[in-house]
Amino acid sequence: MYSISLLSSLFSSFAVAEEPLPAPEPYMLVQIWGTVYDQDEDPMADPATYGDPEDDVGFKVRRARFGFEGKDAGVKYAVTAGVSAPYDINAQQNLTEFQVVDAHIGLKAVKGLWVIGGMQKLPVSREQLMSSQEITLSERAVSSIWLVPNREIGMLADYTAGGKNLKARIRAGVFNGNESFLGDNNAGNLYAARAELVSGSGKVYQTYGSSKKPSIGIGVDYFMNNDLATTTTSFGADTMVRIQGLAVMAEARLSNIKPTQTDLADSDVFAEVDRFGYLVQLGYTINSFEPAVRYSTYDDNQSLVDVGDVSELLSGINYHWRDGQLRAGAGYVVRMETENAVVNNNTARLWLEAVY
């Protein structure tokens, strides 16, 4: 009886008065890339390395997304779909197909607590949680892509407490863990949790702009994914510091992946492996300009020194106008492999972004 009463109380707290749903607002994101220089090792077949999409000189649509979203005091929702070019030549996801990006509904249970169900980002990694339209240099770090899951279908609890200048936020959820919006394909689940503290009123998931007062966000997170043939356990920590036009972001992550039921499916690894990566980024807003530089590194097996050890240095500048709805930029990527696996694969690119 107590459990029935508890469930009844919980669902009644979700009850929404006889009011219409918040009106849908259209959303659009288009990012166009132009490669103006590609330091190919071989124009026809570069050696595959993490972080290198092997773009030749020319143009591509990096991301194109369309949809709608709505939010009021008690309900929020979003549905977006689109296409994305693969991050690098090693990426297994077929992102070039038109597919659902976000499809979720959130209800406010009690003050400060949202419960959100559907296809959504996991509460893991500050850079991964940043919107694609806010990524400083138009692309995420190699460590963020290869150590952090992106979107999954599941249920998330999101609780925030505190005031304008000091608040705490805790997010936790359970997800399918198979990167598909069509349903789960195994009995395992992905569990994720994140806790963070924010001091100051500045935005700590965005780098462009000026913070009137010093602001800092500090987060720690954890996830465990029990997939069909592997189990991955990961811990991460990150921070964002905003002082006037200065924005500094840093993040580090350690993951352990081990084979499990290899008789049911092929495993990504043959033995237990520890993976590690980190990033450090520095940027400064000067009127509409935002120069920035980021160093990141990824090691897909800490017990080996091989082609799976890569670092990259990305430096560039953005120009924002029309209240941030348009952005143009240029950057140069220096990719650094181990001395035994050096590849000439630096890239210079331009980008143009429109968001609505």
C-alpha cells in the first residue's frame, strides 16, 4: 500500500493544469566547412588516425539539423533531426543518414527537479554537453568524441538547487546504451550520473561573450555501460572558468573497457584496457571576435605506445554577428602521433554557421 501511495503521489506531482502545451519554437543549425589545406601523407589513402576525417581540399556540410522545441514552467520538449559528417575515419557510426538527433519530453516533478525521457544527451563531459552551436572552434576534442557516449534513449532526473550566484546540480539516469533510437538490442543498460557546482552568474557551457563577474563551473561524472560483449566504466572531471572575456576549459577522463560475453558478439577489445584523455582550452572574447586554442590528447590503450596515442592542437578565431545567429571562423589543426607513427596530416579549415 505504501508503494502504491508513493507512486500515486509522484504521478500526481506531474499533473499539469488545464493549460496548452508550450508553443513550439523552430530550431535550425547549419555548419559548412571548407578545407583549404590538407597535409596528406597519401592523397588517395592516408593512414587512419583518431581525429582525422581525411578531408581533401573542398567543402562539406559538417552538421545540418532541423526541428522544434518548447518549454514553460512545467513542461519542456524537443524534436530535432538531421545529418552529420563522420568525426574521423575511424568513426563507426553512419551519421550521413538522416536520423533523429533529439526526441525527449521533460516534466517538472517538484521545484528544481525535472524528469526527462527520450533520446537525449547523457550527463557526461562538459564539452560533450555543450551544444554543437556553442563549440568554440566548431569541433569537439578527440578525447571527448572517443571517451564519451553522446545521445541515448533513457530516463534522466535533473535536480538544481541554490541561488543565482551559487548553485548545485545533480543529474542521474539510465539509458539503453546502444546509440539507437529504435530500441535496445541487449539486456544491459547504461547508467550515468553527474554532479556540479557553479559559482557566479556567467554561462559555464558557453565560451563566447563577457562575464561581468568571475564565474566557475566544476563537474564530476561517472558512467557504466553494460553492452552485449563489453563493459565500460568511466570517470571524468571538468571545469569552466569565465573572467570578463576570458574563458578557460579543462577536462580529463579515464575509462576501463573489458570483454564480457564474447560468445554472443564481437568485442571491441581482446583484453581489459584502460583509456585516457584530456583537453585544455583557452579563449578570449574581444567585441565580436573570439580567438581560441585547444590542446587535447587520447590514448586508446595505456599499456601500449602505438598508433592509438594521439594529440592535437587546434587554434583559430571566430567572428560572431547578428546576435550570435551567424558565426564564421578559421582554424589550423596540428595532429601529433607518437614518434614511431608520425603522419603528415595537419589541416587548415574555414567554417560558417547559422543557427535559429
